[in-house]
Amino acid sequence: MKKISVIIPVYNTEKYLRRCFDSVINQTYPNMEMVVINDGSKDNSEKIINEYRNEYPEIISYYSKENTGVADTRNFGIEKAKGDYIMFLDSDDYIDEALFNHLETYVNQNIDLIKFKLQRVTRDGKLIEFVPGETFENTSGQEGFNKLYGTDVLLDSPCVYLIKKDIFTKNNLKFKVGTEHEDFGLMPFVIVLAKTMVSVNFYGYYYVQSDNSITRNEDYSKTLKKAYDALAHYDNAIELLKKLDLNEITKQNVKIYYTNAIILKTKELQPADQKKYIQEIKKRKMTQNIKIRNIKQLIKRIILGIDIKLYLKIQN
């Protein structure tokens, strides 16, 4: 039976840890481990971790280190994971207790990449929304990406995938340390490098909308850093695409995916920064990535070529 490693970075989430840990421990799938990494927490997280480690030593592997951020902590977890499959679980979130049981059929089929769905919930577990997404049976990672890149808002979230560890190790894939949007920089390549992929209609991940959620309560300096880190991820993606043996349609769609996301980033910037950011987009000739496959894309390409600000106004 294949082993599943659940990688859980922990940073000051004492309020949520018990629910997070219980949701994994209560899975009926018998061959799994929790790789728990305390990323320099200052609250009572370590006390709770040790309580669970002492009670479930056969399941929990625990590591403690200085705070280096989620990207480095996830990379650390990948190195320590003993499983055939990896899943990433944020320590303030939790999973459905039937998740691994639901995915077991695909694990037994040795599918490289298994995508499932996410629901947003309040801190006390009340449903906010089911996040929709396309479902499909066995296909290649490239075909899966080409189905999802234009519509799936969670395509680059590592938390909604069960991933063969070999995809990371054989391709030397790591989250970029010291950057924002590290998921945006890596996950498209995890997907396209999968030999086989499915996307299932099971809402197995509970994303808790807490005060610490990454998309809330951030200052403008962080917004600006996210925008420029997204450009850096794009530059890295272009270089990586040159090295990978992918079909031309997939390469085009990866470029489109990054381009669309980065153009929309300009909406979040203040006028002076927006002007500079648009210049960075133009310097990279990113609007040329928009392929003309239909009338809508032709119009988009023309408007972007004239004025990115005009395009954003139309989008609004």
C-alpha cells in the first residue's frame, strides 16, 4: 500500500492545531504519516505538537527550526517525507476525515497527481462557499493544465493536490525561498510534469478564513512585493520552459497563465507603482503571449497592445 505524507508547517497557530491534527489522525487510510515542522512559533504550538507526538508516535514525525517562512518549510518537509505521495496542509486549516478514503482508488492506480476541491469556512467551521472547478478522469498533467489554466482559481494552490513525491525529487522542484506567491512560481510545473492526473469532485479541504489568512490584512509593501515576485516567477518560468520537453500548446498556455495573473496584479498597485509595473510588463513583451485563437482573444490582444490600463478598466 502506498504511503501518504501530510506536510504541516506550523507557525503560531495554537488556536487551530488540534482541529488540523485530528482531521489527519482520524483518516481511515492506514498507511500515512504527519510531517510536522514548527517554523519558529512563539505561542503554545510546540506544547500541543509534543502532546500529539507523544500520543501518536507511529504517525507523527516532528521537526523544529528557526523561522524561515512557508516555502523553505515546505521544502524541508519534502526532504523529510517518507511517503510515496505528499500533501500540504496549512496548520490553521483542516481536511475532511474521508479525504484519503475517497482518493485511495487513484492512489492504487498510481496516478501521479490527484486534484480535489476546497471549501472556504469560518473559524468555527461554517460554510462560506464551495470553490468550483473542473473535474476529469485520467489524463496527462499537460492536458490537465490545459483544461484548468483559464478557469480554475485554485490551480496553483498546493493544498488541493495529492502529489507523487517523485515529481519533486526527479525534477528538482522546490518552492522559491524568500518570495511571495511561491505556489504561483512552482505549481504549474508540478502539474505539467505529472505523467498522469485526475481532478475529482470531492470537497476535501477546509480553508479557514481567519485573521491570519494570507490574503487578508496585509500592508501595501507586501502587496508590492507580491507583484514584483510574480514577475520574478514569470522570468524563472520562461527559462524553465526552454529546458522542458513539453508540447507547444502547453508552453503557450503556461505563458498565458502567468501573463494573465501578472496583468491583473497591476490593479492592486498605487498609480506611481502601477506605471512602473506596466513598464516591466512591456519590457518583457508579455502581451505577445496572448494567443489569438478566437475573436475574444484577438480583441484582448489588441486592447493590451494599446493600453493595459484601458484593458483593466474594461475588466472592471
